[in-house]
Amino acid sequence: MIELKDTDPSIPFFAQLESPDDGPVTLINTFVAPDGGIDAVIDVWQKDSIVMRQQPGFISAQLYRGTASSRVLTNIAVWESTSALRAAFFNPQFQELLPLYPDGSTSAPVLVRKQAVPGICIG
């Protein structure tokens, strides 16, 4: 089973899911697979992503893998709103897949929105 870790303990992931809707939101979810478990984590991620992309408000997802022998995987998923992601996260089809992650797997999700920085990037 996967263990959920908060990237920012002062604002846990479940509190972030309750934040007001204010346009699109990006989920950045960093996984660490147990030794020898990277393929199993990718397999379950694929299954849960198939469920998620069928949910209202899903825009896109991309999985990244750490280089060399890293056991780190990062999912970047864009949603129309926090409420759409919240509904998808608590969908029973998605929830029943979470126990399929290999023991020792961790997940550190955080919700973010674009931040404008003058001369560097737009918001």
C-alpha cells in the first residue's frame, strides 16, 4: 500500500483539496518506489491514470522518471479545478486501486498554480 506524505506539513494535501476553485490547478505528485518496485509502481500508476483521465475536469497528465537508477517518479497532472480533482480523487474506482501500490511506496502530492515572475514567466 502506498504511504501519503505531505510536501508542506502546514497545509496537508487533503486541506489543499478543499481550497476554493480559482481556475486550473496542477497536481505534482512525486513517488518513491521501493527497491525493485519501479515497474510495479508504473503499472499501478497507469491503471489509476486511466480512471482519472475519464473523470470530468481532467486536462492532461505526464509521468517523469528520475535518471540513472533513481526510484523517483513524478506525475504532473492538470485539472480544470480543485473540485474536479477532489471528486476524481475520492472516486471509488480510483480509491480501490491505491492498495495495489507495492508496500514501501510513497507519494508526496502538492497542488500548485502558475506564479507570474516579471521578466521570467507568466501566471
